[in-house]
Amino acid sequence: MMASRQLLGVARSRALGSASLGLRRMATVSDSPLDKKVRQNNWEDNNFINYKKMSENLAIVRSRLNRPLTFAEKILYSHLDDPHGQDIERGVSYLKLRPDRVACQDATAQMAILQFMSAGMPSVANPTTVHCDHLIEAQIGGAKDLDRAVSINKEVYDFLSSACAKYNIGFWKPGSGIIHQILLENYAFPGGLLIGTDSHTPNAGGLGMAAIGVGGADAVDVMANLPWELKAPKVIGVKLTGQMSGWTAPKDIILKVAGILTVKGGTGAIVEYHGPGVETISATGMATVCNMGAEIGATTSLFPFNDRAYEYLAATKRKDIGDFARSYAKELREDEGAEYDQLIEINLSELEPHINGPFTPDLATPISKFSEAVKANGWPEELKVGLIGSCTNSSYEDMSRAASIARDALDHGLKAKSQFFVSPGSEQVRATTFRDGQLKTIEEFGGVVLANACGPCIGQWDRQDVKKGEANSIISSFNRNFTGRNDGNPATHSFVTSPDLVVAMTIAGSLHFNPLKDTLKDKDGNEFTLAAPSGNSMPPSGYDPGQDTYQAPPKDRNTVSVQVSPSSDRLQILSPFNAWDGKDAVDCPILIKAQGKTTTDHISMAGPWLKYRGHLDNISNNMLIGAINAANGEANKVKNQTDDSWDAVPAVARDYKAKGIKWVVIGDWNYGEGSSREHAALEPRHLGGLAIITRSFARIHETNLKKQGMLPLTFSDPADYDKIQPDDKVDILCTELAVGKPITMRVHPQSGESFDIKLSHTFNEGQLQWFRNGSALNTMAKNAKN
């Protein structure tokens, strides 16, 4: 295992003596195939893959580190803003990086673009796209749901369309598909670095791209040509051997890994898959594994570039990129002898299909033990609904295997016993599977094909078959299954698995069914066993792109205007947050002491609230309404310490703000896990919050809070969480803030003497400026004036 610290004092002195070696390497590269001009994608004429620059940066870093590198390190270090001077220590240093691209989905793009507009720049400085996928609610079926969404969200779509045209951003219209599938099909390339305003951006890791989920403020930095900052991740290696067969699918790899690492085990790390087993997995299968890596808190996940990736690039009309990547292939995988901070080994030949859940994506159960777990835990045995698709599992291979199971059932006179829904990941997959018959089979089986959008995966589901509060079970091939996430019903037991097992269990209508050993009865009462699923990884006749849903920026953008109505309840121009007053904060009430799992869904719910993502004041009415209050075990009911009344969390926060009272939140472990949504940081800042104090944070949420000028602080001793009572008041000694040093929180109990608790933080000097100036955006504006 790698030593915990990798200081570069010796490496720096070595760098001078090795300069000639670095120069020789660069000279060799200068007349190499890396000089080619290969476009990043088929949509943009002037954006190219710069393997030459990456190679030069890597040569500099190699001369300094003098050790084998992991693939993850190669991508990050090849994108360093200053490869000569950058401190590099895994898990410690803050890297300043230059990503190749930015991608935003429509729900988060609204706030990102509103922030970018306030920077006053005429155009984005780096290639950027916006994808309309989050605002389409599943009700009846694809076409009707899409038409309704276009009508309901017209104001937002018009804003995004015009803003993209104005600021030179590619715009993928509603119906094009889910952001992560569009990126995989069009924009991902081996060795690239992309940031996206959605936590499942790592999907592009299936093509060897480091694709990292961020908040909108991070995206704005890159759009404005500032270096993007990331704490140098540790690297967790997952060595794959053997080969999957039968009912085992790529999804089972990440379901297994989630069970090993848990929802916080990947925090601060990149998960890097390697080993001979990698060669047996399709590119879209690798993307599935990377996609759900977000559920273990990983910064991103990666597979090396190989023939599977090349074949997918060629099939999606990007053979020139595949050929170019082959000329750089040595740097598109780990070096021999590269060391990992943690190593997991999985034999795919022995890997069993898994089902994870309910209520958390890391409760992993192999199919052989699942029926027993259902009985032991008293989970509802009847399967009400099965759902496949979403950004995680909607490839041609996924749909083909699912259709093969459905066809097997139909041939025996059976259809889905449970309700069954399919969310195609992209218009290309929808059109291709429609042409090749998979969707017809699924509809004949009883399935409802929804719009090419996120739909039920993110709570955009007008579910009518159960009442809120009614315990029931659903199973999906999605990636996330937090309480109430899919349908807003906290009593829904949501399980995640492969599309294969979803279809099989939908036929039986029961969580007890194991297709590997159990039988079904055909229309004549004869018992039979389902055949193992089968399907091509890519369409033999090539992909059908379907309808053209892309809007390129116009040549002349000067005449484009972006309008936001002052009376809109969907969009709101942002006002800068106030700067820090330079004083300690005293007598701050605790707005809520959150107990247990507090995800970004608890902090800022999605579902019906998505329509307010562009209006900060309106969406702030959902702040922390899902968090459980340690004072009473209830959600959205907290005491107002100014008058001892009880009210909703946002209402009490607004009252404190109106009275000029700063407040804090106390949180538990891995606070803010889940989605990348920066609204979970914007809302507490907007409603007058000062600090969020927890046992630990999820990476993206901690960064989002810093960006908005809030203080994400952790108990230096996690046990101190238990010393805090919900009705205590606290002083935060902000004047003590300094890099690498804890600060004091003075606690004033309602009865008893005051006491001090030490709080830790991860601010560097640049991030402390965000706090002092009121936000990262304020800092950007201040620097622009100087």
C-alpha cells in the first residue's frame, strides 16, 4: 500500500536534475502522432483533444514524482494549471485543474447560468453544454409527458435556450435524453477531464474520462476560465478478474462495491477499475459501474481505455477519436507497479447478482439470500412496480437483455404481473431499440415507455397506485433509493439492481422470486425456468440517432437577448450575498439538530420542487424539510428559540433572518450525500445561515457550502455531536479561522455552564477569501475589478 504521505521536498530537488529528461520526452512528443488536430466531438468545430499538452504536463509531473502513476492521477496531473509548481500529495493538496468541458442538466443549469450572467462575460471560455432531462414528469407515457413538460416549463426552457445561444453553449432540447447518456454518446473521450453539475457525471468514466460531479458555482469557475480546485483524491483500486455469465451483469459490480465501501467509503477518492476482467465488459457496462460510484461518495470512477471503448467510439461515429486515443494508449491506463491507497479484488466468475436497499444504496444482498432478507426484515413482499432505464442502465445492451427476458415470458404466455416502466436514456437508444424491436417487445410485455428523461429516478413520477404512507416495494435499475426519493412516499421500499433482475421479478410480482433457481408457471400451468438474458452490446445495424434535438449556438450572438421577468415564480436574478462582518458570531440558535442520514434530498427535495430551481427564494421553502429533528424525531417541525413556538424549518429560518439572527445546523455523518445540487447550500445561505456543523461531510456538498460563503465545520471529536442539545445556543469564533487550525464553538446550554468544543475545517487560503467576501462569486467579481 502507498505510504500515507507523499511529500515532494525530495521530488522537487530531483526535478531540476531531471529537467533534461523532461525536455527529451517533450522533444520526442513534438513530432509524434499527438500533433494531430482531432475534434472533441462531432458538434463543435473548434474544440480539439490536446493529448500533446497532456503528455507534456505528465512528463513534468513524472520528473517530479519519480514513481508509477495510477490512471486517475495521469488524467488529473495532465490537466494541472501549473504542473511545475503544483503541490501534489494524495488526500492533502488542493489541485488547480483545467477541465476540458463543462456539462449542466436543466435543473442545475438555471442557477449556474444565472451566476455566470452576473460575472458579466460575453461567452463561456470553455466548451459547455446544457441538457434538458430533469423537468419532465412521468405520468402517462413518453410523447404526452414530453408535450406536457414543454408546455409547463416553457419559461425555463426559453430562458435556457436563449442563454445558451447568447453565451455560446450547446443546448440539448427536452426529449434528447439524460445528460449522462448524451455525454457518453457524444462528448466523452479517453483521458479527458469533465465537470458536470450532476452527481452521476462519472458515467463518462466508462470511456476512460475523469468526469466529476460538482455544484453550479464550480461550473461557473470553469465557464469563466478560472482554474478548478479539487482536493487531490486518494485512489481506490478495484481489480477485476474472471468473466461474468448468466444473470450477472455489470451493475452487480458496483452493487457489490457499494456493499464493501458503504455510502461514505469512497469519499475523497477516485475508484479505478483495472485487471483482466475489465476486457470482458462492454463500454456501456463500464459506464453503469462508474455512474453508480456516486453512491459510495467517490469523486469519480474510471476504467482504462481498451478495445471495448474503441468499439463504442467507432459505433457512435467517433472512430477518429478512438484512433487518436490508441496513439496515446500508454497513458490511458495505470502504470505497471502503480500503487493504490486501498485495493479491492472481485472475481467476476464468482460474482452473484445483487439487490441493494431499501432506503440506502449500500445495503447489498446477493440474490441467493434476498428472499430470506425480505422475510427477516418484514419488507413488503409483493412487488408493486418495476422500473428500468435511467442514466444508469438504459444502453442498447441493457434494453436488449431486458427484452430477451420479456420475450421468454411472452413465449410462455406470461406478461408483467407488476406495473412496469421504461425510461430510455437517450433519443438515440429509444430510436434504435424501437427500430430493432426491443421496445415493441417491452410494450407487448405490459411495459410503459416513458420520455427520454430522468423521470421516476429523481422523483419526477406522478405515482397513483399507492397512497402516501402506504408500505410497498418497488425495484429499479436506477442508482439511488433514499427514503421517498422516487415517489415522495417515505413508506416505499425502493430496491436497486440490474435491469435483468427487475424484469424477472416483475414477471413474478414478488420479491421472493429468484430467476436463477425458481420456476414460473406458463399459461398452461406447466413449470418453466427463465433462460438467462442475452443481447448485443451494440446494435448490429448501427445506431439510429432519431430526432434532431440539438441546438448549436448561432454564429451571431450579439442580437440574442436573455429575458427574466421580475414577476416570475420560476426564475430570479441573483443578488450578491453580504460579506462577513469580521466579527465572531454570538448567541446563534441551532435551527435544527439533524439526526441520522441527511442527504441533499432531505436538505432540498427534488420532485415537485424542481420547477423552482431557478428561483432561490421560492425553492428555499423546501430547505431541510426532510431532515429528522433530534428534538422530536419529526421532519419539518422545529422550535423557534425567540418565542418557543414550533413551525416548519424554512419558516423559522426566515423569522431568524428577519430579526437579524444568524443560525447554525448540527448534522450527523456524511451530511449532504447524494445529488450535487447546490441549492442545498444556497438555501441555508439565503435564509441567513452561518455554519453547518457535522460529524462529516460528503465532498460535493462541503465544497458547495464553501462556495456560497458558509462555514462547513466538523466536530474535531465526532462524539461531541452528542453533547449538543437542539435548544442550545452557540458562539462561532470566526476570527480564529486560519488554514489548518481548528476553531472554537462556545456552547451555551439552556441550563448549566457554557463549554467549548473544537471544530475542524478544510479551508485553504483561497477558500477563506470566499467566506470573507461572502461567496466565491463575490470573490470573482472583486478580483475582476482589481
